[in-house]
Amino acid sequence: MSTPSEPALLRVHDLHKSYGDLEVLKGINLELKAGETLSLIGPSGSGKSTCLRCINYLEKPTRGDIWLGDELIGQVKDGRRIRLMSDREMAPQRREIAMVFQLFYLWPHLTVRDNVALGPIKAQGMPRKQAYELADAMLEKVHLRHKAEVYPEQLSGGQQQRVAIARALAQQPKVILFDEPTSALDPELVGEVLAVIRELAQEGRTMIMVTHEVRFARDVADRVIFMDGGHIVEQGPSAQVIDSPRHERTRSFLGRMAMEGA
Amino acid sequence: MIGFFQQYPEYWSDWSARLLLGARITAELSLIGFALALVLGALLVWALRSPSGLPRRLAALFIQSMRAVPLLALLLALYFALPSLGLTLSGYWAGAIGLGLQGAAYVAEILRGGLDSLHRGQREAAIAIGLTPLKAFTAVILPQVFRVILPPLLNAYVSILKDSSLCALIATDELMLAARAIASETFLPMHVFLLVGLFYFVIAFPLSMLSRVLEKHVSRGRKTVRG
Amino acid sequence: MANFEVFLGLLPLLLKGALTALEIALCALLLASAGGVVLAVMLTFSRSRLLHGVVGCFIEWMRNVPALAHLFLIYFGLSYLGINLPAWLAAIVGLSLVGSAVLADIFRSGLQSLHVGQHEAGLAVGLSRMQILRCILLPQALRVTLPAFANYVTQLIKDTSIASAIAVPEIMFLARNLVTSTFQTSLIYLAVMCIYAAMILPIGVGFIRLERHLGSAR
């Protein structure tokens, strides 16, 4: 856990995102300290996934800044202007911010080990042997070392998502982003993935989770942010926001989720 | 550059008659070849689906052979080799038949793909409600298959149209032969062949585009159940 | 009348012609594959309307005009402009240009069939566009398009016969000359067809085996 006086590791400042006329994010400000686990919750269409995807610039913000430590993400000074970075320029920054996707997006033509090792080998220039050792260590962390030689399609959804987490860990990132990591899984497979995420939080990883698993967010996240309609409605320590929400909208959302047994 | 194009108005009056005649023969050849391909292709598919082994094997053998041999070899054999076996075909008919034979193999594959794409249950459902096999075929299977096979059939026609140019090499008076003759007479090969290329393009391109548009249309509406 | 002895004497020459045809096909295949990949990548990833227009025009022209016309344009047409290519080179250039248009279409649809998520996962891990293309997208696209590619290869070998029209000494050209000089018409054309079949059928089988091998490795 982090102390209150430490500066923020990740800062999102006045984030706006529009698709044509549709404004999805209407000025998001949030901060994340090193070692914190933050959870974004909210109804569909609230913009929480979009917000996450703006952080590593898979979506390009319409306005606003993302800061990782002292570094401005995704934008660079060009003479007197500030312009958007190309994907190639952004690659080193993206290595610091890992992402785990809802649909895993493992690469089907590579073995599990190759999936995890590809990033270190190609993006970081690590020698193959060292990358494979790193991959095996990460797979060990998610309890899938024994499946290293297997192809993704031979694994269950829960196993594939755990491999995706191992792949994210292999980047040795400063922050890990989780975009609804269990939403696409059969109910009986959700537990194994949540267990891995819980272990990572206990280790002191810096993470942001977008999730529907409200109970899990309460147990594992340090802070919770509730978003609705492109705004942050309420944020605070997870136990406080979820057990005793202050805003009406937060209450009605949590009430609905409780009825659905989340 | 402009000088290049200035040749056209000068020569058009000389060339137009011959090229247009050649184009007409090309159109005839391709259409007759396509018609032959359709009929023979349908027969082949019927043979392929026959319950007894012999028609199936013969049809498969024919299709395999046609696909393993260049069209030009087939055309030359029909035009030059058949006479020694007693049958003399003109360039025109050797061409049309050659196009039809190879086209049939292509069309058979298309038809087979189209029929396979239809769920077996459709036929069973049609028979179950009391339609005869023939009625089941014409009223239920064919209309659905038709939408699927139309785009590739259009492509098949474009293919045959392009292949008809090879008939020039067996002395058929179609467009390419006319072009070749004019080119050697006037020493303006670039002009003639570009112009002739344009002739083919103007017919083939709209058909290719149509095929592509239909294909997108078909794949969109595929999963709906027609009442 | 059919004279078997004379015919057997001609066989080595025909086989030499077949070899020439394979050489031409191989050169055209390599060039067309390279060209096809480049064009497919351009079409899939570029947002420039101009680029799409130009490449599109090239592909449509190549695919809607007969190969024979392309060959004549390159061999006879270019010589009018002062560029005199030897026949075999004109054949390779012509077949490569047509081939790159055909393969561009095939590879493009292969690339586009891949889920955009794979590309995103590559970006998230910090790979550059080039690396994503080389390590993730192209290997899968090639696998997916293998049947269409196999079709192209067999068609290419058959299309080398068109080069006979500009006097390239491949098997079809040699066969025609031999027929006019020896009159062993039926035997020669039968042999020619058998030789083509002997070239094409193993290639077809080879591709099926390759497909199966790649499929089982998953």
C-alpha cells in the first residue's frame, strides 16, 4: 500500500473523447499512486473502457493529457506545437503500461510461451533464452507453466486470460490496465482469473481495473471510481463507495448490481 | 504525350470496323463458351452427386483433368490434333468448345460450393412437407443457391471472356487477332493493344464490380430466414 | 501417322521446355508474391485516398484485361517506345504484374480477416507496426490464404503457356514447332498435357499436405 504523501504515478488530466458528435468522456481527472489498485465501475456506455483505452492511446483523446511520472504520454513537443505521437514513437511508452483485454487477444499461431515472450524479444530486444526464462517465470506466477508449449485454442477461457496476464507481466510494466477481464468468461472460470489479480494487488502492483465484479472491486481495490455518462460521479476508498455511496446514481447502480448478484 | 493520342482519331476509321467485328466474335465466343460451361457444369455436378460410383468418378476425373491442363493446350489439341482423328473444327468452334470444357470444370466447382453451402436440413424439410425431389429442388433449393452462386458465376464469365483472347492463337477472328494484325500492319502496337485492352476492360470491369457488390449483399442477408 | 520412335526422340526437348516454363513461373511467383504483399499492406493500412485509388486502378486493369494483352503490350508495345525486352523477360514481367494484382487481393482479404484485437494486443505490448505486421499479422494471413494461393500457383504454371505467343522457348512453343515439323500432332499434344498435369498435380498435393501440417501445429 502507498503513503498519502507520495506523488502520483499516473495522472489523467481533463480527458475528453468524442466520436464525431458523440461525446463519450466529458472531462475525466484521476490520479493513481504507485502500488495502488483502482477500480472503475459504472453502467455500460459510461465511458469507463474508453477512459482506460485512452490511457495507453489505443483511443486518441480529443482533449486532455495523460502523465506517467514526469512523462507526457502520446504527445510530443514539435517546435512550438504539441502533436500526437506515431505508434512507433509511442512504443517505448506503451511498454510501461500493460493491458489485459476482455477478449484476451492471444495470438493463435504462437504457443503460450511464444505469446508471452514475443514482447520482450521484439519490443525490448531481449535475447531469446532470457525472454523464455522470463516467460516461464511469468507463466509460473499465473500457475500455467505446464501449458507453455500449448496453443491458445487448446486452453479454456480462464486459462487464456491468465496467459494474457502473464504476457502483460512480461513487459515489466509500471501500470497494468484491465479492461473487463472476466466479462467474457463462463462463470465457473471467473474465479481463477480474479485469484491471480488479487495476488498481483497484494504484491503491490499499480493497477486500474474496469470491471463488473463489484464485490471483487470492494475486496481488492484500494479506491473505486464510479462513472456515468462520461463523468466521474463519485470516487473514494472502495469500502466507502460501495458500502455507503453518497450519490443517488451510485446507489441505484450498486442496487441494480446487487440484485443481479454481482 | 499528346502526340501519342493524336494517332487515334486518324486511325479510328480504319480500325473501328475490324475491331468491332472482332469484338462481336469475342462476345459470341465467350457467351457460347459460357452457355456450354453452364450446361456441362450442371451435368457434372449432377453426376458428382449421383449415388452410383461410376458417374461420380468420371465427373471427378474430368474436372481434375481440365484443371491440370492449360487452356491453350486444350485449344491447340482441339484445333490441330482432332483432324487427324477425323474431326475437323474451325477455329471458332474449337475455341468455343475449349472454353466450354474448361469453363465447365470451373462452373461445376461453383455449383457444388453453392449446393454445399445450403444446409442439408433444407432439403429434408422440403421433402418432409411432401414436395417431390424435383419440386424441392426448384422451389426451395435453387432460389437460395442462386443468390450465392451468382457472384462467382459472374467472375467465371469474366474469366472466359479474358480466355477467349487465346483463341487468337488458333486463328479465330476475334478481337485479339484483329489487334495483332493491325499492330503488325501499322507498327503501332502500343496504340492498338492499349485500345483493345480498354475494350476488354469496359466489359469486364462492370461485371467484376457487380459481382463484388452482389457478394457483399448476399453475405449480409445470409442468416435471415425467408418466409 | 503416329510414329512412336520419332515421338520418343522429341520427349527430351519437350521436357526441357517444361523446365523453362517452371523457371519462368518461379521468377514470376517470387516477384508477384513480393508485390502482392506490398500492395496488400498498403491497401490495408494506408488511409490515403490517392494511394487506394492508384493501387485500385492498377489492380483492376491487371485483372480485367487478358494476360495475353498484357504480354503483347509489354513485348510489342514497349519496343515501340524503344524498350526492347527479350521475350522471356517480357513474359516474367507480365506474369509478375498480373500475379501481384491477384495476390494483392488475396493477401488483403487475409489480412482484413484477422481480428483488430490482435493488432491492438501487439500495440499494447509495445511492438512497432512493422513488428506486428511481420510477427503477428502476415504469418496468420498467409496461413489463412493458403488455398487461394495454391490456386494461384497452379494457374500461374498453366499461364506460362501464353508466353508461347511471344516465342518464348517453353514447352507449348516447342510443341507447336515440333508439330509443324514432324506431324506427330496427337502424340505431342497428349504428351504436353500429361507433362503439365505431372507438374501441377504434385504441387496441388503438396499444398494440401502443407495446409494439413500447418493446421495440425495449432
